[in-house]
Amino acid sequence: MVATAATRGRGRSPAGKPNPIDVHVGSRIRLRRTLLGMSQQKLGEAIGLTFQQVQKYERGANWVGSSRMFELARVLDVPISYFFEEMEADTAQRGRQHAMGHVVEVVAADEPDPMTKRETLELVRAYYKITDAKLRNRLFEMTKALAAAGAGAVDRRAK
């Protein structure tokens, strides 16, 4: 028997792997929720789900239907397009292959996306709590200078 979408569950490959597009959308949900300082519990309550269901969305284990995505966009105060922003072309291609029932190998990145790290999200949240725009800009410029100096030090060590 050939595994079809109906026999293996929506959005799942024959091997049970989630569609790469669902994984991307889930990571965007998590990023926005975390940037807003919202718990999975609070987001779930706002859209009528349990926090476990929100977890499944964020992992890409469950696909997000259009009406649910509409509600997520409303609660997270983003346009629908937000969920698809920054999606790599290869992710979209693997998602299309996945949807057609082809086995799609997911190539793991050497390092996780820094935008999904809790440290990054906490830093961004703290940064935007600085109400003085001039001070915030000075911190931004200092951070860029430190990053450039650090990159220069790495380059010098490599020579």
C-alpha cells in the first residue's frame, strides 16, 4: 500500500517527518510568541487550544490550518505573511517535495539559528525595554563595534 496524506496523517511523510514548511511556520510562531513574552499557555488560551497543541505547532509536528493561522496572526499582532518570512528557498522546495509524497532529507545545520535561542530573544526583549531611543541606538552601535572587533580578532588568530 502506498502511503498517502490520508493514510499517514496531514502534513506527515511516510517516515512520519513533518513538512519543512510546517517546521518553519512553527519556528516563526515560537519566535513571535517569545518576543512578546507570552507563554505557550497564554497563547493557547487566546486561540482556544492547550499549551500542548501550541507546542506541536511550534515544533512543526502539526500543521497550522488557515483559520488557525488567521487567529495566530491576530493574537501575535503580525500579518499572515510573517509566518513565511525568511524561509529559505530550499525549505520551500523540500516542502513541495514533501507534499507530493517524496522522501525529503532534512540537512541539519551545523549550528541552530541564533534567532531561536532563548538568549537572543531575552536580549531583544531587554533591548526594547530601553525607552530612551538615543541610549538604545548607542547600545546598538556599541554591540556592532564589539562584534566587528571580535570578528577581527578571530581573523587575526586564523592567520
